Amino acid sequence: QVQVVESGGGLVEPGGSLKLTCKVSGLTFDDYSWAWFRQAPGKEREAVSCVSWGGSNWHYDDSVMGRFAMSRDSAEATLSLQMNNLKPEDTGMYFCGAEKYGVCGSSLTGRILGLRLADFQFWGRGTQVSVSS
């Protein structure tokens, strides 16, 4: 049984930091593209960072470039998202998603491609991040 579990969310003041973690089990971690998504209240789920299957380049949305850093530990089947200099507009539920053999970013521009949520086979339940003074 595949399990994808996010943790690390919380309430933080603007300018603060949080580190999210996504622990995965029940699948071959390196067979998947991995992405962090954010869903603000009343808005669609959007990708903020990702890494393609077999890739070593991280891709970020412009809104988080230079503030967020994604990493992974294949041995521990864990994904992380270090979020610094948080802003109120970063508030939302953060989800970890997996797409088998997916390609999520452009090697030319470094940007995240137009991802389709339906292409992601596995999701966690999310962790809430709230940025407010």
C-alpha cells in the first residue's frame, strides 16, 4: 500500500521559515517525478517546485524562486521543502504528489511545465501553512 505523508506545516510570521517533509512508502521512489503543490483557499492547486524522474535539477515557480529549496533523500524515500522568507501569499495547504516517469520542468528555462493534476498517481493529505502576523 502506497503512503505519502506530509508534515511540518504550521503558523509563522512573515519573513519566517518552515521545512516541510514528505515521507513515502510502498513504491519505488526513484521511478517518480515529485512535486510540491500549494492550494490556497478558493484557488486551484498549483505546483511550486518539482524534480523530474531521473533528474537532478530542481524546478520552481517564479513566486517562490530564491526562497524555497526542494531536496530529496532516495535512501529514506523522503522529500523536503525548505521555505524561507515566507509571505502571506504562501498560505495554503501543501501537498506532495508523484507522477510515474514524469517530466515536470524545462531543462531549457528551468521553469515548471504545465502540470496536469490528473497525471499524478499518488498524493498525500497535505499539511497546512499559514503566514500571518
